[in-house]
Amino acid sequence: MPPVAVQLHSLLFKLLLRRRLSTLSAPAPAAAPFGVSSRPADQRPSPPSNPSFSPASPDGVATKDLHPDPLSSLHLRLYLPNPNHHAAAASPVPHPLRRNSFPQRDPAPGQDHLSRRASASFHAVGVSPAPAPAPRDYGGYLPTPGAARSAARRRLPVIVQFHGGAFVSGAADSAANDAFCRRVARLCDAIVVAVGYRLAPESRYPAAFEDGVAVLRWIAKQANLAACGRTMVGKGTGADSFGAAMVEPWLAAHADPSRCVLLGVSCGANIADYVARKAVEAGKLLDPVRVVAQVLMYPFFMGSAPTRSELKLANSYFYDKSSCLLAWKLFLPEGDFSLDHPAANPLVAGRGPPLKLMPPTLTVVAELDWMKDRAIAYSEELRKVNVDAPVLEYKDAVHEFATLDVLLKTPQAQACAEDIAIWIKKYISLRGHELSY
């Protein structure tokens, strides 16, 4: 039995969710290709975007908001952890004056370094002397220059995160999702890309799933553009004419796309699983991006044949079965509603590539979540074909217990984030799989 505070929050949450679902289903809005990626109620309070490391920031994680696709409302929030944030808090480090799209060359002897946007040249510019950032401090956008650059420019793995919200609500920059992504970035020491995908009913299936694949392709494009830019700089040619302004400097300077992990929360787990399947099908077409693992947190799976948990916990906390049915009706195509739709049921035949080709999959479930049995069954099917697919079940936990920690404040949330980090590090470690259960 969860604490009384959790039960009260759950009751209020379900009332608000039902009201929102009824409002969205009443007018039957027309399809909107541009769509929406958040709703006003989900964005307040939302932490402001802060593309720099500040000594006042207790977690040492910087954020930046992006809109990579001008033809849709797809929104990304990047989280870049600072590995030296404790030292930075003790001795403030001056921020770079301007940002840079590509790593710059080392300044010549006697020439000072200025970080600036590479819109006309990749060469450093002489300026008045300034204190150098502390070693291994990312300094906002770019690593430290000179001798400390090799230590500071170690590449970080990339975690692509999809938020929850029953496909109709939630946001990548909501307060709850922001706090969760910061925790994951700090514990895993990885760049987190939180995806604000298009929501239903304005954008029904497969819009949210296609947005997930588009983000993976965007990361691959960024890596290829950055590599091309570095090659041109090494040859002494002008690389700015080849899309320098399109390159995201955080990813160009710090990301290692060959160690990419997908992390989905609730309905975001459905998206992550779909993206993992598409990554398997794409193969080398996504180079240099390589999905090495995925984490499915209390996935939003359903099916026509009810499981034991669906019968016993149909009126469980936060998301009950009747509200989820209405959400699926808003998300799936109007003429193609079925609880055995490939987006809803992971065990239907012909859903994608063979399960044996899927990446290692960690499944997180809550004891009091009515959707847990189907998620466990999917994990069992993966283990049958020798895929590393453990299940972590948390006692007295409810749906979204780890990602609503700003509201619930449960001890299981911190433990869950640490357990996820331990498992992920098996596959993002450069030293091998030395961490395991």
C-alpha cells in the first residue's frame, strides 16, 4: 500500500486526466501535420533553459532547447553533465564569451583562446588573457583548450529519452521530466536527449513513433556533419560552407553516438521499443549511431486478452484501465482501433524484426501498476531468444513512480534511477561489461 500522500495525488491526477481526455475527445480535432509537443498545463512550472554551467546549479547539468524540424513541433531538450561540477562550485569558472559550432584548433604559442561561434572560420582569435577553465570542466559549450583538452574532451554516451503522458500529454521540459533527466544524466555521466514528440489527438499514430526515429536520424546527421567538419579543418579547407551552422556544438564536441541508449517512460517506452526495432532494420544506414541498449519503464502496453494484473489492478493508481482505453482511442487511427495493434501489444505476430535481434532491454515495473504483467511477458519473450532482458519490480510503487519524484518524493525513485544507471553502464562502458547484476 503506497503512502497516503501518493494516494491523494493519484486521485487528483486521475480526475485531471479524465477531464483532459474528455476535452480532447469531444471536439474531434482535425489532423495537424505540425502538431503540438506539449500543452500549457504540462509546462508549468518548467525550469528555464540554461545553456551554461553555473556554480549556482547544484546538479552540475546544463540544458539547451532545440527545434530540429521546422516542419513539425518536434522539440528536444539536451542535458549535458559537467564532470567537474563539484570543483566548479568551489571555484567559479568564467563562461566562454560566445559559443562554437565545432571544436577549434589549439591556439598558437603566445596566442590566447576565445570561444566563439564558427560562422566564418575555425581559427582562434587573439584576445586579452583570461583564466583557463579547470581541467575536465566542459565550460558551457566546448572543452578546455591546450594541454587539458584531451582529458576534457572525452566522449559521452547518448541517452535518448521519451517522456510519458498516455500519448496525449506530458512534455520534454516539464518539471517532472526535467528533474528525472537531470538525475539520469548525472548518474550515467551521459548526454540525455529528451524528446518532445507530437501528441494526440492532433497527431495520431504513427506521428510520435516517427518523431522518435527522426531524432535518431538527426543524431546520426549531426555526427556525420561534425566528422566532416573536423576533416575539412584538418585539411585546412573552409568547412563553414558545408553546414557548420547546422551542427549542434554540444553533440559535436562531447557525444559518442556509437554508445546510444533508448529510455522510454510509460507510453514513451512504446516509442523507444519501436525506435529500437527501426534501428535494427536500418542497420548501417544509421551509422555512426548504434543502439546498444534500451530501458522500458512501466511500458504502456495493452492487449485484447486481459492479464492477471489487468483484472486485479484495473482501478490502480494514476492511470487506470478505463482512462488508458480512452487514451488509446485518441492515439490510434480512428478507423483502426484495436488493443492488439502493434503499437499497443508487443507480442502480436509480424510486429517487426525477430526478437533475437533486439538490443539488451531492461524493463522496470511497479508492483501496483495494472500494466506490469504484459511488460514482464514481453521481457520473458526476449530472454527466450537469449537477449539480456532483466526485470526490476519495485514494491509498493505506482505507475510513473520514478518520473514523478518531484511530486511523490518516494524512496523507490532514487533507487530506481541508480539501478538503471548500474545496468546501463554495462553497455556504455569503454572498459567492458564489468558492471552487472
